[in-house]
Amino acid sequence: MKKGGKLIIFSAPSGSGKTTIVRHLLNKFDGLAFSVSACTRQRRSGEIDGRDYYFLDEELFKEKVQNQEFVEYEEVYPGNYYGTLKAEIDRLWDMGKHVLFDIDVEGGLNIKKEYGDKALSVFVKPASIEVLKERLHHRSTETMEQLQVRLNKAVSELKYEDQFDCILLNADLQTAFETAEKLVSDFTGLKPNDQQYLKSVV
Ligand code: 5GP
């Protein structure tokens, strides 16, 4: 699959619902696998190293930067680095999967630049800034100060939508799921699991 493997990038401001959409797609398509990023932020309760992120200390992260092990990396929030390891993409391609990303807007654009036509970049757009603010406020994982940093970043990221291959409006979640499934099918040729099942029983 290495040559045939594709990349589908979901990027959005924090609070747009991209993680929910990405999780849905992973359940729907056996042929997709999630690109686990490396990051230096604290692990949240319930998160597992190697499943949610590769949690690294800053020293090791910077060593990997020096060794050019990242396709892209960024200080997404002050003091917190996130990045996509080249070895992670190879690992998933070697498993015969197309690779799905849940990364921030700048990282998404960088991956698209690197991989060109092999990659589809999707900007997940919230219904409004008010909805986005509300979602961020409902998360209990951040302090007020962290929340404000995320909110400021989210609002500034909304300006980048035109640089993506397509925009996925997340006003109604079910509609967003269906549109996302179609984007994946059209780009990779994969069929959602339930359709495969229907085909096999008809
Ligand atoms: P969180 O701390 O909430 O898990 O993620 C913070 C932000 O970092 C999210 O917007 C997430 O999509 C983004 N992110 C996760 N992994 C990467 C990565 O590998 N590179 C970049 N540039 N951003 C990432």
C-alpha cells in the first residue's frame, strides 16, 4: 500500500467538532487508521500513550526535531509542542491503511504542502463563533487561562478555510458525518463498513 496510501487531513479550530467526526470515520472505515501525533503537553485522564498521543518530554521532542523525524511540528500552544512523525505515516501505510489526521490548521496545511495530490485537506467549520465558544466552555479539561488561549487561536484559525481542498460545515452532526463519509469514499475508493455488509448479504 505504501505507494497507494493516501492522507486525509481534518483540521479545524479547537471546538469545531473535528475529533468527533474523525472518530466516526474510524468506526465507519476499516481501511483508515489514525495518525497518532507526538506531543509534550500533560496527559489528560483517560488518555493512553501510543493511542491518543506519543507523550514525549520536551527534550526528546526537540531531539527528534533535530534528527528531522517530523513531517511537521508546531508549538500549538505556548510551551506545548505537537508534531507528526514520518515513522507514524510509514507505520500505517505498512499496515495497508489510508492515514487520517486530526491536527491544527497550520499543521494540516503543511502536510498538504508536503504530500500534494496524495492528501485531501478538509477544514471543519463550526456553525458560528458562538457555537465554538460554547463547546470550548463546556470542556472541563482546561483552566480559564488555557481556555482563552484556545479561543483566541480558534478565532484566528477561522480565516484559513479558503486554503483547504474542501470545507465541511458542522452545523448538524449527522449531516457532517454523511458528508465526511462521502469525502473519504470519493478520495480513497473505500466503502463504509455497513455498505460492505449490505453487499455481502444481498
Ligand atoms: P489537544 O491538546 O486538545 O489534544 O490538541 C490541541 C491541538 O493540537 C488540536 O487542534 C489538535 O488537532 C492539534 N494537534 C494534534 N496533533 C498535532 C500535530 O501532530 N501537529 C499539529 N500541528 N497539531 C496537532
